[in-house]
Amino acid sequence: MRVLVTGAAGFIGAALSERLLARGDEVFGYDNLNDYYDPALKQARLARLTPQANFRFVKGALEDRDAVDRVFAEFVPQRVVNLGAQAGVRYSRENPRAYVDSNLVGFINILEACRYGGVENLVYASSSSVYGANRKLPFSVRDAVDHPVSLYAATKKANELMAHTYSHLYGLPTVGLRFFTVYGPWGRPDMSPFLFVSRILKGEPIEVFNHGDHSRDFTYIDDIVEGVVRTLDKVPSPDPAFDPLAPNPGTSSAPYRVYNIGNNQPVKLARYIEVIEECTGRKAEKILLPLQPGDVPDTYADVEELTRDTGYTPSTPIETGIAQFVAWYRNYYRV
């Protein structure tokens, strides 16, 4: 297939592109290579992809409508995975307009291009952050998500609503994936798994929010990519069981789905740090802090629908995943 991957220089985007190329797909990567975190890491990810004959790349922003339209006209993708976005819960408090530009304006540009380009399936990144003030665990796509606690979460919820509108009005098949704390080799330096490993290996203290008492559904990158590929390959159709008198938020009478994609096994942050200490052979110096505004105490993914529809089964325990991440980090940064 011809697959357009936005955010192709990002953590998930680069890993997905590598997987698609390995199975013989033609991949067009699109990314603005911004400096939200070290662009050198993004360039290093791209360097693993660009030598491959079936990979092409263009630098551009999602909010640049003309650039997006040119990519669709040149490549004519059959399917699209939109992973490009302004990420980060805490950063959305400091620079909210970046989220409007990339996550709202950028996403409408993708939807319009998919609509007019006759795209067979649009898979896009949502986030576990949409659960916001919800406290019922595990988080289920059958639950309402109307109380976001960060602008980042609000933009991801908006993406799901925008996608549903295009599925309903134009018959565009769309799949939203609510990612739960992704970690692993080539990961994001702004996320806690990366920060913890980096600072522990440097002998620097780590900031532990909520005194380490919250839990996260840490999900290894290989499991995430497997789930993305499965949803990319399975084009959604209208749900014949959809009941408009008791609507299920995760499905629709349109070709639309929303799935949780996580490990289905939350881990206390304190335990996660213990495993990092075991894998690095070093003890962490901890600065215990309260929960930050915009953060949630716990995340826990109910992946029943994704498993039922695609056979997705996460299989990487944190002991294995962290060991592989630490090994990559030591090799990449020569520490």
C-alpha cells in the first residue's frame, strides 16, 4: 500500500514507518521537525528510514494547507496515519496556540485532504488524556469523555469529534487511537521514562510527581506499532449494532471507531522507577512533588474493543521493555 505517515520523525511515526517498509509498503513521511524536543533525535530516526527505496520524506507543517495538499496530490496515498501533532500535557499550559495550530487547524487540513483524495482509511492519534477527570477504571471507550483537564486533551477530543463528522457526512473511514504512555528505544525525551533513565544515569535527581503514588498504563513501542498496523489494515464500517437511543461513543452508524491502545496493565510509578534502578544498576535520588495541574492520578486501558476487532494483544512486560530501552539509551548516548 501507499501510506502517508505524518509525524514520521516522531517516536511512534518513525517506528511505524520502519514496520510498514519492512513489509513492503510505500511510505511517504511528513514532519515539521520542530524543536519541542531535540531535533537531532528526530533526524537520527529519519536517517534510519531515508536510505530505503520505498520511503520519501518532505518537511512541512500540518497547519500549512498548501503543503499538505501538495503531498496528497504528489503521493496519492491509499491510507493515512496522522501522528503529527503538538504533544505534551504540561506544555499546553505554556503555549496553547501551538495546539490550536497543529492539532485543530492541522487536523482539518488532513481531513479535507483525505476527503478529496478518496483515502481508504484514516488512522489518527488521540490520547488517553481525553479521559481527564474520569476516575472509573479501567478507562473504556464506552465511557463519556467530556471533562478534559488540559488543552492538549481537549484538542484530542476535538479530533475525535471532527473525524466522526467526516465519517458521517462523507463516508470517510476513520480510526482514533487513544495512546497510553508509550515508551521504548528512540523514545521522546520529554516523557518521564526517558527523563528518569537520562537523569539516573547522569547521577542527577528525578522529579517524582504525586510522590510516585500514581499509576500509568506504560505501553512498549512494539506493542503500539502492532496495534496501529492492525487498525490500518482493518478499515472500519458502520456498526450495525449502533443504537442512537443509547449511543456508544466508541462506534457509530458511520465508518468510525475509537480504540484504547495500551498495555492493559497499569504500573505504579514507584515500581516503574524501581525497575529502571534495577536495569541501570543505580539508585535514583528522588524529589517528591505534588500532582501537576493537567495531570491525572491514574491511567488504565480497557482494550477489549481493539482486541475483539483486530486481535491486538500487548505482550511486553515493563521488565523487558525497560531493559531494552536502557540498552538503547546507553548505546545511543554512549553512557
